Amino acid sequence: MWHLLPGTGAAMKKLEEMNLVDDFLAYILTVHKTYGEEASRYILECILQRRIRHLTVMPQKTWYGEGPGKHGIRLDIYLDEEDGEIFDMEPDRNHISEDMGSLPRRARFYHAKIDAGIFAAGEGYEKLRNVMVIFITTYDPFSRDRMLYTVRNGCVEAPDLPYEDGARTIFLYTKGTEGNPPEDLRLLARYMEHSVAENAQSEGLARLHKMVSEVKADREVGLAYMKSVEIEQMIRVEGKAESILMLLGEKGPVPARIRQAVQTQQDMDVLNAWLLLAARVENVVQFEEQAGF
């Protein structure tokens, strides 16, 4: 995610440096009123090596949990092909080993939530749409140096048994070399990780780069980015303050003045210091004294 940047110019500079593996830029390009469908179709056609019919591009699709405390999902790029498949594309630059290791289970959950969200009551199972979840990663999820890992369900005892449930997952590793990836896909993968003019080495990519550049220069996109930065910062600050108060609450009653000071503090350096202090002290009085209240 993005960190708060000082001033409008810095925020815009950060936006200009983004690549298509950054979820904000990928999302804002694919939902753009002028370029969204064209850009999405080009990316899908390079990945799938087939023609894509008319696409309906949905804003970030969210399916909440079935009840309080249940896990929901927010899909980055949700695409509905006319008379065809449903696609979810997820740019993922995550380098947290636990999250990388759980990627297959994340894919399983995404498929389950998408199926539940699109399957209307009373419909027969033969009406269930084909769904493809595509993770675009800058790390190798399976350490085989493949650009494409395509996963589908099958029979363990008889691998050649036809078994078609309409679910596919593709893991696209942008730096993969094994498997003889098609040239247009290899060029796209490089461009998505480093979305600069010198990597737009085909006619299609030159067109895509023009769209990316114009989207980055769009004033409304810049405002949306700055808003997202503000929201992200607010979430980080609130989460840090809650953690501090939770730690202090385990060590005694927290006076209202300290609670208010923590909840209104906006400086992340101060909050980080207070979090370490809250974990170290034995009681709230020590925290108050050492924090300089």
C-alpha cells in the first residue's frame, strides 16, 4: 500500500512512478471511462492468448462475509466477458512470506466468494459461469521460474480423466523464463513490472503505455490517488492508536486524557515510539511518565 507523501507534488510524483503491478494504477486504468475496456482486453488477450469479446469492467467488487466476524473480499479488477468468462485480476507485489505461502488458499477463497456472489437462487448448476482468477506477482509463488502457472481441479487417481468445473487460477510471475512464454506476454510482463516507455516494445504496448501515461496525467485520477493516500494514512494511524490503547488497557485503567492524546496523535513516528513504550512498561503510570504527558 501507499504511504503518506508530503504535499500534492510529491503525491503526484509517486503516482507517476507507479507500475501496473501497483494495485491502484492497475485498478484506475481498468475502470477508466475512456481506456478501461481496451486496456483490460489487451492485457487479458496477452495472458490467455485468445481473443476477448466485449468486456464489462466492474468497479472494485466487494463481497462481505456471511455474518459478523466472517471474512469477505475486495476484488481489484473484476471483468465480465460477454457470453464468456468472469475474470478477477489481482496485482500482487507482496513479499511477506506467510502471505506468499497462503496464495493457493487465497485463490480458493476468492473462487468460492465469486461463485456464491454470481450464482442466483433457483439456477441449475449448469448455469454457473466459468471463473478465472489471475494473480500477477513480482515474486515466484512456486519457485519453478515459470511465467505462467495455470491451475485447475482434476482427479488424483486418473489425471487424464476429463473433469471440468469451470474454475481456473493463473499465477503470472513477471520475471519467469521457463515454459517458453509467448513473446507478447513476456513483453507485457516486463512492462507491467516496470511501466516505462522503453519497455513498451510492441505496437500494442506502445498503445497501452499511451493509455497509462494519460491516466496518470488525469487530474481526477490524481485527486483519487491523494484521497486514497489520506485514507490509507488514516487507517494506519487509527490502527496504531488502537494497538497502543489495547496494550495499555492490559496494564490498568487508561485515563481519558491519555486515551484522547493517543487517538488524536497523527505523527506515525510518535505513535511507533508510544507503541514500543506501551509494550515495555509495566503499568500506565510508567507510560505516562516516560511519554512525557
